[in-house]
Amino acid sequence: MDMKGKWISDLGNGRYKNPVLYADYSDPDVIRVGDDFYMTASSFTYVPGLPILHSKDLVNWEIINYAAKELQPVYNKPQHGCGVWAPSIRYHAGRFWIYYGDPDYGVMMTSTDDIYGEWDPIVCVKPALGIIDTCPLWDDDGKAYIVHGYANSRCGIKSKLAVFEMTPDGKKAISEDTIIFDGTVSHPTLEGPKFYKRNGYYYIMAPAGGVPTGWEVVLRSKNVYGPYEDRIVLRQGKTDINGPHQGGWVELENGENWFMHFQDLEVCGRVCHLQPVTWINDWPAMGENIDSGLCGQPVLEYKKPDVGKEYPVTAVATSDDFSAPTLGLQWQWQANNRQEWYSLSENPGHIRLYAEKVNSPEEAYMWNLPNVLTQLWQAPSMTTTVFAELPEGCGSCKAALGVVGLKYGYIALRSDGTVEFVKGRTENGGKTAKEEIVTEKIVSVPAVYLRTEVIAKRNALTAKVVCSYSTDGVHFHAMGEFDGMQGKWVGAKHALFCAGEEGAYADFSDFKVE
């Protein structure tokens, strides 16, 4: 894999730097199966959802699959910020399991015996409004439980964690919720719990204090329903790593322990950090500079996990020449997708994107279109270029490259031979959007290079995005800029789309991120 222009955590000298993934893999959870590590993360209503990442050393990661090829039909249109919240991944009884809370529908689950293959259709384990951040535990006596948090926006409950029992096959709840910890006073906004058992203790690892400035809490009890003791085991300390927020604990064969968590970088999303863990008197202490209360601060650089050998440097794919017969795993749609939205065979070496039927001008705004192809940022600053063509007979439409978020923008070639720069903004908490054409220029050609240049600002919390075009791929002409902004619970994303009359299409090739 070409590493040019990619964020590389592996320093090549037996050490790594944080973040190990400079990308919006929000609410990560990680497991070890043999000498392989697997991770999943929140995907909300982007499809395919529930990304599966693989690593041999917890530092070098690649995306290998998605557990959810589609969500419920209600997500056939974008519903930003809804859908898949804070999943957990486990390996039990020879199968991989993922549970997540959909705040509007309940506790969802899918499983498989082949993590690289097809996952079973998603089933609802417990219908509910406001249950989020779910994690299973199969106990030694064969019983199975789910721990979860609550979404205040849906059910009016927050800062509390609850447990319910489910059937041993993990498919159906068989008890009501039991509140096992109330963090209202000591740990406000307690959420994102992960459930474990070690040395006869039940452990719940959960963040509190809110995403921007919170800390990691560990609860401990000899009984699954408590009472639970609590300790703060990781906080920002003297570092620049705000949060540090929820994640997953994993133990190596040699006894080393590690914790993967996220840090919220606003426009860049929730990037993933890896912390060493030391167990002291059956309490985990995370990070470095651990105080007498067993609370540490995040490491910025550290020795890599001792997995017994060195593995090659890897990174999540970004650039795409569209030569493969299937769409690259770095891509997700803005809603449940349909096969007729794109083709990789009509013009080999290109992806042909088709325009979706819309019933109003507002439905054609990038924020509202389901057929927008998106990709996570994998670095704080980058230049993205794509060759866009409107072949003869393609219909009335435009081919666009942009960055999507609560504030967004794009540059597009229209079939009338005009290049346009468009800025958009969302309102009502992301429920509605407005767009305006800021700049137009007649180029009178059917194909151009489109470019977005992301320039990180304010410690990568904000970014300026410059949109430009070129007719020769060498000389680029800036058309305008905008302040990039995170989306609804997600970082900003690259976006490709074709908009116009139904059935019109545009071809894209040579998508490069540097």
C-alpha cells in the first residue's frame, strides 16, 4: 500500500505516536481473537455501517468489512446523527457479535462466524426509546446480560447505566432494566459502558463528564447488578488530549493490557488513541504519570504492544482509481444505498454516479441527498483531487466534489460547461439546510479536475477548505473557500455526488488524497 500522504502512527523504531487512527472512528470497541485484533465504531446512518477494522499490533489498522450492509428502511433518506450509536464487538461461542443502540428503535444485534464474510440480518433484541451504548456479557453460568446508557434527548434519562438479562443466544431481552449506577453527581453524562469480567469482578468501563472535557471511569462489583465501586482511571492531565473518552480494553497473550479510546477533534472527528493499562489491586490504571488514585493521563508516544513480532505498516485506504470490480471499503453512502446509484463497469477505471429523483430544490442539497458517496478524513490536513467528466448524452446534471458537515461546500462541473462553487449550512440541529452558489465560471469543457484543500487550524479542531478546479491537472484556479465543520456526531467527510435530472450521470476517476 502506498503510504504517501497518510497519517502513520508506527514510528518504525518499536514505538508509536497517538492517535493511532487519525480518523473519525467514533466510540471504538476492540477485541483480540488469537493473534488478531478487531475493532468496530459508530457509523450512524452512513451505509454500509458498522465498520470492521483489523490489526496485528493495535497500531497498524486496515478496514476489512462492514457488519451492516443496510439499516432499517426509515434510513433510506439521510437522518444525520441517528442510527448506529456506540457499538460493541465480542467473540463468543465461535461467533463474532456486535450490539448497538439505535436511540429511536432499541437494542440491535448482528453476528457471524466469518468476520470477513456476510453478517446476519440485524435483529432487535429489545425495542425501546432512548437506550444507547450497549455491550453484552456472557457470564460463567451461561447467563447473558446487556449494559447500556440512556439518551436524554429521547427518554429524559442521563448519567445512569442499566443492565438487563437476555437469552443465552443473545437474541432477546428477558428482563426489565435495572439501574446499576447513577453518575448524576459524581460522574455526570456517564455513558458508553463496556462490560467485562476479570478475577471474579464485574467491570464496567465508561466515560463521563461530556465528550470535550470528560474522563474514563471504571466501576467494579462482585455482583452483576452491583453495588459498584467507582474510580476515575484516565483524564486529560497535563496533555492536549481532551476527553479522553470511551473505548475498549484488550489483554494480550503475554498479559499486556491496552485501552483504545477516542479524542474529539471536532471537524476531524473522534480520532483513536491507544493507552497502556496496568492492573493494580484488581483496578486498571491507564496511561502514564499514574497517581495514588490509579488515575493516569494519555501517552503521546509509547512503546508498541509486544505481540511477539513486527508487522508491516498499514493504513486505511483513501485514494481510489476505481479499477476494482467492487466499491472500495473506504466509501460509505449518506443513507441506505441502491445498486442503481453507481456503476464501476459502464466506463472501466471510473465510477459512474447517477442522479437521484428529487421533488424539490431542497432535496437536491448535498446535505439532503441519499446518493452522496462519502469518505472519512484520515489526517488533519489533505488535498483531494478527482477527475470529473460529463460524457455526451449524460443529461442535465452536475458532478461535484465537496466536504460535508454542519457547514459544508463543494465545487462542481455542470453540464452547461460551468464550474460552480457552492456553500451550504444546516439549521435546526441539522434537520434542514440551505445552499447558495457563491461563484460561477464558464469553462466550456466536458471534463475538469476538481480539488478540495483542507487546511487544519486551531490544533486541528477547525479547518479551512479551499475549492478549486483545473482543465489540465496542473494549474488550479481557486473558486472559493469555507470553514469546514463536523457533522452530526461525526467529523467532516469527503463527498462525491451527481445531482440533476433523474437518470443523468457523471463519471469520476483518479480520486487522490494527499
